[in-house]
Amino acid sequence: MVETDNPARIGAINIAGTMAIFELARTSKSRRTVICSSIMAYGPDRQPGALRIETEYPEPISVYGASKVAAEALMHAFREQYGVDAVALRFGHVYGVGRTTQCFVNEMLKALREQQPCHIPQASKSLRQYVHIDDVCRAIDLAFAVEAPPSRVFNITAGEIHTLEEVAKEVRQQIGAVEVDFDENVDLPNYRIGKLSIALALAELGYAPELSLAAGIQSFWRRGFAP
């Protein structure tokens, strides 16, 4: 999202950068490489209401999403051609302490702390599949620890899907009243992605989210905003 106007740089970082990482893994004979992929690898729903699963053909509609698919393709190629062991984790929308790029949960909580209104520059019905940073880190640990998983690409979310309006309601319910308004004229197709299945991550990695959106918002508030 920080290089939307510079697609060549997205490729240089996410594709060429991943190539460099896998070449290092090949020459150093590392035990395993775990790459951070993204929900944006999928692209908008073709069958509304269907669970999105890792084995379906990815159809990203952003250069960022395409760069993540390319990184996964490099992972598969290095594994088959050179024996480099690797796993890719397709994360939902990550939030929590330490994130520095745009995060609407962060903006809502910051507005609440400062007792200011919060403007979200997207439609209230825009979909999000938030996952707390603690669950993300646990998933990475599990991906490193598991022995020879049959699959190599896994969805990692909290197992929930919400509209931004529902996220704002959850913030109010868990923490306190905050005024949030939305730009209903901005409904980006990138986010029209149905619920990601996390069944494969449970079966092969032993991953199950510990923090629902409600619990994650409470944790984020305590650790990042509460006095």
C-alpha cells in the first residue's frame, strides 16, 4: 500500500527481494524459509459466499497481490528444483502493536484515546479479515517447527470476516464510544474477498487463532493506547 504509485519498486522488493532470500537459502542450505504472503493474492470473489482456499487459482488485481503470488511461485520453484524447504503464509489484515503503515483499527483506537472523530477513507461495507499480530507470530513459529507439511501455502486469519462498520461497532463495544465516519464513494474491489478457510493451517500446522477481533482490540488497546 505504501508504493501504489510505484509498481516497479513493488516488484523490486517483493519479487527480486524474495529471489535474493531464496538464493541465500539455497547456498546456505537453511533448514526452512517462511515467507509472508497476503490475502491480496486471491483477488475479488468469483463465487460470492464461497470459502477461499489455498489450492484455487489466484487472480490478484493489484501489483502488490501479484508480487505475492510471484513470491509463492519462486518458493515452489526453488523447492522443486533446488530442494529449498519453504512455507508461505497468506495473512489476513494484520493489526496490533508495532504496525506503522495504514491500519483502520489503529486509527479508531487512536481517535478514541484522543477523543477525536475518526474518518475512514473507505466504504462502511468494505470487508476485512483482521488477524492480531500475536496470532501472526504464532503461525510463523508453527510454520518453522512443523515437520514436512504436505502443503506449502496456508491462510492465516482469525477465522472471522467483518465490514469496517462492524469493526467500528466492535471498538465501541469493547473500549468506548468513538465517532467514525466513512467515505461511501470509495469501495475498492481489492477487498471484496470472501472468508478465507483456515482449515488447512489447523490440520497441518496446528494453527488456531487465539484472539478474536473483540479480544484483539482489547489487547491492542491495553498494550498500545491505554494510559
